[in-house]
Amino acid sequence: MIGISGVPAFLKSVLSAPAISALVGSGGTFWMPPQRSTFASEVDTLFYFIYWICVFFFMLILALAVGFLLKYRRRGEEIVVQKSAHHSTFLELIWSGIPLLLVLAIFVMGFRGYINMATPPAGAYEVQVTGQKWNWSFTYPNGYIDSELHVPSGEPVTLVMTSQDVIHSFFVPELRVKQDVVPGRYSRVWFETTEPFEGTVFCAEYCGTSHSEMQARFVAHDPAEFDRWMERAARWWEGMSPADIGATVYQKRGCQQCHSVDGMGGIGPTLQGVFGSRRTFADGSTGTVDENYIRQSMLEPRAKVVQGFDPVMPTFQGRLKEEEIAGIIAYMKSLSQ
Ligand code: CUA
């Protein structure tokens, strides 16, 4: 349906300039990224329907305003104040009826799309989504947790989403799917991609300092390739040293959003040179960073917050496997040698 397109011909010629078309992206328009889900054409049709109504009435009202400005401008002769015209039932019906029909059409299209999006088909592939400041994690049916969302292309996928802290919003522009992720409850959304592609999961609800960096890689695989990916991914740490496992967890699970490994400051303390050091906590007590302290800091992050930092780290209780916790500890030891 993108044939009716958001871009008039004269703009299209402008947009064909390489720099701008890079901005617009392949297959997308000036307003919209490429369509990559079964919802997309429906959403775009409604968007452009409203868009062209706005363009039409903007032009009409502007033209009438300018026209009347000229027609009734002061010409120097004496102003004769005329009696107001008698009201016209016919005119009033026209200017009430046309907007009513337009708004009803928008309602019907929007409501049908909403119902469709709110009703996942039975048997869809289900992924649990957790949002927290400021990363996403995705738990697959076999218990594997990743910071990237991988789905089989051409099959319905349902997301069951919740938040550990504040309201976030799951958004993948190419899918035209956006849904709030709320603490203390589960929200659902579903989609079916039309082709394999790589995109980005954005957070579309302002949730604090690193909101704009709360992103995750999105990959829609060819279905056969998806099974192979899952098999590899679920056994990712096999054959790796604990420190390498830790370095990978650090990258994959969003630790790097707040903790540097090069001594630089951040939202949380750097992990460099920390193992074995003495720390002063928010309540004035002190302690040595050992295995138990690191483990506790991941599972009960508010228990002993280092002085000078806000208690903003979310808990990873139930979201890290023992191998991953041991890996982080080994990785931090390696950063302190
Ligand atoms: Cu999470 Cu914005």
C-alpha cells in the first residue's frame, strides 16, 4: 500500500540525492522505515490516510485565508457593516458530515488494527521480555537468556513483557510495533516478520539517564537458520575460560552501560582494579571486594552501594546462571591483575 506513498513526486526527486536516501533507508519513505511485518502496510495506510487529510485541509484553509484576506482587504472606501448571513442548514450539515465521516473511517481502521495487534494467534513462538534501566533481556522457551532478540521470520512471535523498575516501551520501527513494558504486570505484543532482517529494539518511553541507549539488536532469521542459532546460542560458554565467559556476559547483558573496564567513571563504578580493593559504602562502612561481595552486588545490588553512587542498579537475581556469575567474578579478577 506504500504505492500511495508519503512522498510527492517533486520531493522524491529531491530525496533521490544519495545523502538523503541514506537517511531514508532502502525500501522506506521519508516518514517511514521499510515495512518488515504483516502489520506494517496496514499501519502505514492509516498513517498516510491521516497525513493526506492534514495536507489537504491545511492547503484548503490556507488558500481560503489568503483568498479572503485579499478579497476583503480595506480599499479606502467607507466600510458598510452588513448584517450577518442567515444560517444555512445545508452548509452546516456539509461541514459537520464530512469531518464525521473522515473521523469514523480513521476510527474503524485504527480499531481494526488495534484488535488485530492485541490478539496473538494461538501457537505463536513466545519470548519473555524484561526491560530495566537501561537494557533489555530476552528469555527464550528453553530458558536461554540473551540481550538480543532473535526470532524466526515468517512465523508469529508473541512477547510477554514486564519491567524491573520504571515504565519502558518496546519498539521496533520496521515492525510498526510499540508496546509499554510496565513494572508489576505483563503486557503482550505479537508480530510476524515478512522477511529475514536485522534491526534495533528501541525503548520508546523516557526512562532516565541512558534511555536513548536502551537498545537491543533485533534479528529475524530464516526459520531453519533460527533453530541452528538457538542451538549454538544456548551452549555459548562451552569451551570458554571463566574470564572469557565473564567478558561476554559483561558485553551481552548490558553491564557496560554503567560500568567501564578501563577506569573511567560512569553511572556505576569502573570494574578495573576493583577486585581485592577496600571500598567505602553509602552508609559509611567499609569492606573488601571479594567473590562474595561481587556476587551479592549482582543479586542484591542495593545492599552495599559504593559511596558516591546512586542505588540504581537492578537485581540480576534469577537472570544470571551460576556459570555467568562465576564468569563475571573471574573477569573482574583478570581486570585487577
Ligand atoms: Cu527504557 Cu527508555
